[in-house]
Amino acid sequence: MTSSVSTGTGMPPAEVEIDAELVRHLLASQAPHWANHDIAYLATGWDNEVYRLGAELVVRLPRRELGEAIGRKERRWLPQLAAETGLPIAMPVFVGRPAPQYPFTFSICPFVPGRSAATVDRRRRDGYAGEFAHFLYRLHQPAGAAAPSSEFRGVPLAVLDANTRDQIAALEAPLRKQAHAVWAEALSADPYEGAPLWLHGDPHPHNTVVTEQQGRCQLAALIDFGDLCAGDPASDLGMLWMHFSPEVTATAFESYGTWQGSDLWQRSRGWALRYAMLTAALAEGDPLGRIGRQTLQLLLAGGQCRT
């Protein structure tokens, strides 16, 4: 059942067709004790589709081959990551096998109640800034030599210089000069020379689940560790600009243990520029695209953006 299905959102096309009927068939043949639970579509990511399974579980199915590799990496490393950091990281309770109707493995995982932080405006997201910074601080522990690496996360910024300059060249003319200045400042910072640290790899607002109590936004979970790797913590910290307003971003860095203008802050700002340019290209209706465009405005125009 291989195909190429475009989402129309700027995401990579799917390589397989997935629907509730397929999910029910896979469960009936491999996990029949769950086959009678309610099944409902929940979300589509770059690499996986997610379906609700009853009240307490989700089924996470790769929509392209890269998602298969990501799932295997998560199942290999998340138990170790949880043990080493003590963080509450949701892990699969069941792993499904490929089948004639579906070529990949898939996972059944606990459902985390809440909503995507990408659907919450920036000022309300400010409410979980301290919790988010603390989570990253606890996560950023030295990783062993065998920990996974990445070609595009946690690496020295100089490795990404040519690609980033190509991204900047594609910006509208009024933004290019300031983008070059931000990137040059990031490159001028002292490179990271410590032990490679565990990184989430992609802690953007759409991978962040939040709840609201008495009008305050709270962190429920950081999900989707598909880009899990080891390296420079600036790679993760660049996402603070994607989440929070400028003044609260500065406070979050202080909560993490660094400050505005430090080498770590400068490198993080370079990563923020990369993330903002990447997500700004997503479709108009994609909440992460809206956040990317807002972040570019905040980083480069220095103005206030509407949330």
C-alpha cells in the first residue's frame, strides 16, 4: 500500500496511506485485547500519524521510512535517557510488527492529556517558561560515547554555515541584513567544548503538551524524541525563542543557568534563527508556521508580533 501522499502543509509527502481502518486491522491481528477500543485520528507529524486508542493510549505509526528509523531509535534510547535523567518520558507499552498491509513497526504509547503548545498564543505560553527551562536543564546531562549523533542538531554552527546562508538568501530583502548579523554573532561565539549532552533535538511548541489551570499554562510533557542525540545544548535552547516572548525568553535562560550575551546564548540565538527560517516556510494554516514567522519577526525586526 505504498504511495506518495502530500499533506499540502509543507511537510514531506507520506509514503504509506494510514487510516482508522488500517489501525483497527493491525490491532485485531497483533493486539486483539485493544481492538474493540475506540479509534480516532489525532494528528499528523512530519514522520508519524497518531490515533487515539480509547481514553489512555495512542497509536503512533510511521508515515514514511524515516519515521521507522526514528521509532527504533526512540525504543533503543528512551529507557536509558529516562533512567539517567529521572525525567518522566512516555515510552511505548506495545510495539507492533510490519504486516502485509503496512510495512513499518508502530508503537502504542500512553496518551498525555493536554494540548499542543503551538495552539496557544505566545503570551500564554510564557506561563510554563520556568518549567520548560528546568526540564531542559535536567535533560542536558552528559551522554555516553555510544549515544546517537546528528548531522543537523547539536553540531558546531560552522558545520551549518553554508546551509544557513542559503536559508538567509531566501528571506525577503529587509530581513537579510539583520539575519546575517544574528548569524555572524552566533558564529563568533566560542564553540561548545564540553562533553556531548543529551538533547531532545526538536523541542518546539508542537512537541510540547500543556494544560491550563486557573488561566495559567503549565508544562505537561515534552514528546516526540525522534531527533534525540548528543551535542551542544545551544541546539535545544534555541527553541526558547520559538516558545516565549522576548523578556520571558531571557528569564528562561536565567532559569537554565546562563544569561543574555553569553557564548551559549549567542549560539542558541543562531539556532533560533535556523528554526524560525525552517518553520516560517510551512503553510499558512500550520500553527508551527505561524510561530516560525512570529519568531523571525521578533529576532530580526525587533518588533512586537501579534499572538
